[in-house]
Amino acid sequence: MTGAPTTGAGGPDLRVAVVVITHDRRDELLLALSRLRELPEQPHVVVVDNGSTDGTADAVRTQHPWVELIASPENLGAVGRNLGVARLDTPYVAFCDDDTWWDPGSLRTAADALDAHPRLAVVTARILVEPGGVEDPIVAELRDSPVVGADWLPGPALGSFLAGASVLRREAFTEVGGFSERLWLGGEEELMAGDLAAAGWELCYLSTIAIHHQASTARDPHKRRQDGIRNTLWTTWLRRPFRPALRRTVHLLRTVPRDRVTARGLLAAARGLPWVVRERRVLPPHAEARFAALENAQRSSTARRYVS
């Protein structure tokens, strides 16, 4: 990618590219790519196909030859985003799922905010649920975030972020090593958010950017819940001090459904304890304070529940 970045109201914006991960959602992905193609920013798009068996890769090559395609022979989960980012030289990268698409102008607005605030690593967008364009329930929690951040932030400070609805500074992403291979997929952002905060980076919600989400029906909700429980526990045990880690663990055990899906998630978490203990690195106080500030919101949240 060459040329000077465009920062005006029109024309391509070479400051930001888009990385999309997908798995066996050919039709949803093709629609999302059509919408990304129409954006005024004309972003470079990298699609990482995580071992799809439904002809996704061939369809992208045929119908969207303008896209840079990485066809992985296996499902890498969130780590597929790492491969996509490694192909880029733009200062900023917007993540996008195969059932989401960015609102026209939002990528430019996000890049402007990141340009203006050099220690800002992540901006998370307002999420509009389609059809209908109503705000996702999580938006209220982002807007009313109790986290205390730097006074120069252009929006409410966040303790974590939603990868499929965020634009990141590539330098910060690379500095913390991208998404963890251990976690695969499901709540993988929380671990990265803690490491970004520990390294002195800021995260915020930005109401002036938006992403549309039309949830795919091609998903395994039980697998998502199982991995979400496991990853929440692993992240908690890896980064939180002993007492907060114990408190969150007990709360999770009390509130998750008592069924086989939960049992599999808890067993997977327990099996990871040997490596968790070896790799445990407690967050410094300023970063831990962000997670501590979220505890009450997490307990009362209606948008973040382990159900399937």
C-alpha cells in the first residue's frame, strides 16, 4: 500500500485497513464485502478464511478479487486476525466480522481520533443491530462505562473492547503480541485490553463511529458459551490479583447455568491451570483498577450473560 494518507472528506483513506475473519459463512461474508467495497474510505481489506469447507475462499477469489485473501487450512479463531494485521502497513486496522459492516465515514472518523491522540490504542463503535438499526444493548454499557481514563480521551474510557466493532492502532496491537493463541476465540479481547492498559495505552468508546451487525444464524451458541467461560477464567487467573480473581471466579460459578456446556467450559479451564500458573503476570495497579471498576457492571449486565 503506497501513497500519502488522505484525510479530507472525500477519496480513499490510506490510514486504515480492514481485517475480516470468517468460517463457513460464505453468503454472509460476500454480502459484508460488498458493503465494505462501497465505503467512501475504500479501505484495503484482508480476509482470513479460517478453514471454511463451504467454498468461501473460492467465492471470494471469484466475486471479490480486490480483497487480499488468506486461506488458512485450519480454524485459527481470533489468531486469524493476527495473520491479517501482519499483512498491513497502515497505522490503523479496523476489525470486522463476516456478519458486520462499517458505517460510511466511520473509518475516517476513527482514524482522525487516533491521529489526534497518540496514546489511544482502541476506539470501539456504536453497534447497530440489523434489520432495524437499533442500538445493541451493550452500547449503553459502553457509553456509561465506569472506567476512569485519561482526561484527554474523546469518549468514555473502557476496560475492554469488542474486536468486531473496533479500530486499533497497529503499533499497540503488535506491541502486546496480538490475540492469544491460548484463548482461540471468545472474550479474547479482555486479555489484550489488560495488556494494553499495562503498557500505558488507552481505550475508549466513540459514539461518532458506527458498525452494523446482522447476526448470522450459522453459529454454535453452546461452543461459544463453553469457550467464553473458559477464557474468562483463564484471563482472570492470568492477570488479576488473588482476591479479585477469587471474587470473580466465585461469582461466575454462582451465576452460570448448571449444565453440561458449563461443565465442559469449567473442565477446560481447570486443565489449563498448569500453563496459567507458569504464565501468570499480574496487572500493575493502574491497569487492575480498570477491571475492578467494571465488577459491578459485569454483575448487573443484561448484555453479557453466559447463556446459550
